[in-house]
Amino acid sequence: MARNPGRPLSPHLTIWKWGPHMLVSILHRATGVANAIGGGILLIWWLLALAGGQASYAKFVDLMTSNSSGRLNLIPALILVGLTWTILQHLCSGVRHLLLDTGAGYELKANKTGAVATMIISIALTLLIWGSVLFLGAH
């Protein structure tokens, strides 16, 4: 099919200048998928462990937190920290989109500031949550 030279070409990624608003948009979609898949798998696994009885649940808790020697299980901890961040990033980005839906924040500077703020706030909240869990204890 021949292109009509009277019609403009559609912009594409090599023309657009990357900015934080584009990153936040992509992160919103990626964190939504991560929350649905990762959170869903973790929830189903937890429910199966809970339904499996006391020994099954204790095994799940030991794996996801610390083993009998009291040492933190690093890989499950990283997964939980990552899942916490994805939830908070998705939440902050959703609040940003809610504000954009009111018509506010479309000016370039405000848009970039809001996008950067979602990333900073989600990281800060994740560090705050996990810092309190690790240093204050989850007793």
C-alpha cells in the first residue's frame, strides 16, 4: 500500500524525547502485570499453605521469612521487597493518573515533576516499610 504524501508520518520512539512521564507510563503497565502475576502466585501459594495445615503453613513462613537458625532468606526477601515496590509504584502512578484525569498537571514541568515524584515516593515508602520490618522487627 502506497503512503499518501499529504498525510503526516506518525511520531515514533526515535523522534520522541524520552522523559520520566514515559518511564512512569511503562512502569505502571509493568507493575500492574507484576502485581497480577507475582502477587497472584504468592497469594495462591499462601492460601494452599494455609489450607495444608499447621506444618505446611510453618514451612511457608520459614521459607518466606527466616529459617530455624534465624537467618533471613535472601531470595524470598528480595521478592517480597520487589513486590512491595511494584504495589506502591502502581498505587502512586494511579494517584498521578487520577489527578491528571481532573485536567491538572499536564504542563510539561508539572508532568515531569509528578512522574519523578511517583518514583521517589514509591521507593521511599518501600524503604520505610521494609526498614521498619527489618530493624524494628515484625513481632
